[in-house]
Amino acid sequence: MNDSGIRINPSILAADFVNMQAELARIATADFAHVDVMDNHFVPNLTFGPQMVERIQQTSPVPLDVHLMITDPDRWAPGYAELGAASVTFHLEAAADPRALARRLRDIGARAGIAVKPATPIDGLLDLLDDVDQILVMTVEPGFGGQSFMPETMPKLRALADEAKRRGSHVWLQVDGGIGESTIALAADAGADTFVAGSAVFGAADPDLAIAGLRAAAAQHAHDHGAK
Ligand code: DX5
Ligand code: ZN
């Protein structure tokens, strides 16, 4: 873990699924491994369930940042915290009682995160700022890796960063989708401090070098995250 207040979380959606142990070993300099759980209902794609995530958790050299793109997270999210994921993020659009769910995740010992899709306003999040450890502003439509970054999501990030600062909140602001060495600067400028990158890391010949490059590009544009 670095102490710059910037986190680079490679998404294993872009890894080779049948060589997962070797793929995880390639990202030992990352802060977290980002694990995209998709259920074919909330998004039109299907990935891992709890059994697989538990093995990934046992094998990963870095803690897990689980991103749940599933319906009914109120029912399923706590299980991911219980299996040892350091961070569990569910979608605001899918949760029946986001505050209760975030509190439950924290009680189990995980960092609690809430995500919003590109078109979802952040109004519903402002009330929840004290109950969560991370807010994920999706910078692509969730469901698939390798899509293009949507710059139109940046005003939401700026508004969240301003509000967090105003309240002295230490919430981490995460972006996910289309993050590479050029787009990471836009997101860092807008106030993001936690960056998910799939293809930009696993598509690189040397993932550690890609992680270092992303970290350096983000640092150049970072707000003051020193205390986080
Ligand atoms: C998309 C996932 C992302 C995805 C990012 O629904 O949440 O985590 O893996 O992939 P890239 O970085 O390739 O856009
Ligand atoms: Zn994700």
C-alpha cells in the first residue's frame, strides 16, 4: 500500500480467467484487486460468484475491492464482506436500503462503497456520505471492460469532491471504466483518488509498469489527498 492517497486498483475482468493465480501475481504493486461481480440481471454480463471470489481472496497478493453489479445487493453483499473482501461496493440503483446495507458491511469489517451509473444523479448519495467509505462514479455503462471513458460524468465527481471537502469527509472517490494514462488525469483533476483500470493494466506487457505509470499520471493531477 502506498501513502500518496492515490489508489490504483486493476480490474481482473481484463485478466485471463483460467490463469487467475498467475494474473493476480502480476499486480502485486497495486493497492487493491478490483473484482467485478455481474449477475446477468443488473447488467447484461455474468462473471464470478462468492465461491470464486473467496478463492481469489485467498490467492490475491493485495486486498479485494469487490464491485457488485447485481440486483438485490441487500441480500448478497454481506456475504462478500464475510468472505474477507476489504471493500464491498454495491449500486445505489439496485439497493432497497442503502444506508442499512452500508452499515451492515462496515459492521462485518469491510469498507462500504456505493456506486452510481453514468446517468444516475448524485443527489441520493449526499445523505449517505457519512455511512460509506467509498463512492464509485462509473465512467462507462457497467457491464463490460474496454469501453471509452465518458467525460460527461466528471461534473458529478467534482460536486462530490466539493461536498466531501466541505464536510471534512475522508470518503474515497473512485472511478471505473476507460481509465488509462490520459483519462486518469481528467478524473484526478475532477477529484478522484481511487482508480480502477482493467485493459490498461492487464493489456500491458508489464502490469507493474502500467500501474506505476497510472500512479504517476494521477499524482500530477491529484488534489491534496495526503491525509486520507
Ligand atoms: C465495467 C467494470 C470495470 C471494467 C473496467 O462494468 O466495472 O471494472 O473492468 O475495464 P476497463 O478499464 O477496460 O474500462
Ligand atoms: Zn468495476
